Amino acid sequence: MILLLGAVIGGYLLGAVPVAVAISRAYGFDPREVGDGNPGFWNVKERLGWRAALPVFAGDTLKGTLAALLALAATGPHTMGFAGVTGAGAVPVYLAVAAAMIGHAWPVFAGFRGGRSILAFVGGSAVICPPGFLLGVAVLIAAALVTRSFAIGARAGVFGLPLCQLLFAPVGHVAGTGALMCLIGLRFGQAARAARPGPADRAGRRTCPPEP
């Protein structure tokens, strides 16, 4: 139990490392104050380009991967099979990845203003179900080639991960992956709500005359 608690706390602290903020500040800006306000890979890429944003991609993905591996270290390598986590190792790994995603979304090291946790989820999925993860990567590449859009391919690959996992893992594990994705949905909903103008703002827009 102590090892499990350590894996969950470690997962949160890994997720809470503000990789995008640290790298962006080296270039003189805060990603939470520009673009869509999301301190993640995509917003940094829009500002700096692919090459400069790659460390953000790697860092945010490794949050989920390292959290999952930390949980495996606590439960033992015997809980890992060809199709991913098995038996008693499943719950600790899912909890550690969820903690990393929560840490990324609400990081204690960055004023609890974090990102959407998509890459942390992807990194954790690579450990949860390696063959499903690789199939998801194949879906991403195929969709990107067909649509000529990496963004569309990424959405297809990420949100298709539960279906890919279903080919290799029990339904209960797929449900756990769906629960992790609910954290992403929660963070998107919170961001959308924060972006909506309040009643006072809407009233001000109605009463203020247009500028000449």
C-alpha cells in the first residue's frame, strides 16, 4: 500500500513539472498568456515551430510513461504481459497515470494552471497496452496521410486508442482507459467554461457603443 501511494504521489509530481512553461520562458513568453492559453505542445509549436516544441512533446509524453513505469516498479514486473498490464498491476498503473494527468492539468508547481493532459495520457497508454498504442500510432499516421493534416491524424490516433486496446485487452481495462479520457474531457470543459464571458462582460458588450 505504501508503494502504491508512492507511485500515485510520484505520478502527480511528474505530471506537475511545467515543461511547456519552462521551455517557453527560455524564449521570453508564457504559453498560458498567449494563443489558446494552453501550456502544452500544440500552443508552444504554434509560437516556436516543431523543432523548438519537440522537448515539450517528449517531456509531456514521458510524464505518463514514467508514472506508469513507477507503478510497475511498485507492483513488480510479473504484472506486465504482452498485451500490457495484467492482474494486480492494472489498478496501480491506471491510478499512477491518472495522477500524472491530474498533475499536468492542475500542477502544484505552476499555480494549478496546466494543460489538457493528452500527451500524458498517450505516454501512459504506451505502458498500459503497448500493442494497442502501436496500433493507435498506425491509425494516426494513416489518418494524417489521408487527410494531409497531422492534427486530424492525432485526434484519430488518440481518441481511437480505446478501440485499438479492445483488440488486445479485457473490456475492464478499456473502461479504465475511457475513464482516463474523461479527465481530458473535464479539462477541456473547464477551459471552455473559463473562456466564456461572464454576465458582466456580456452586459458591457451590449451597452457599450461601437468605437468610431
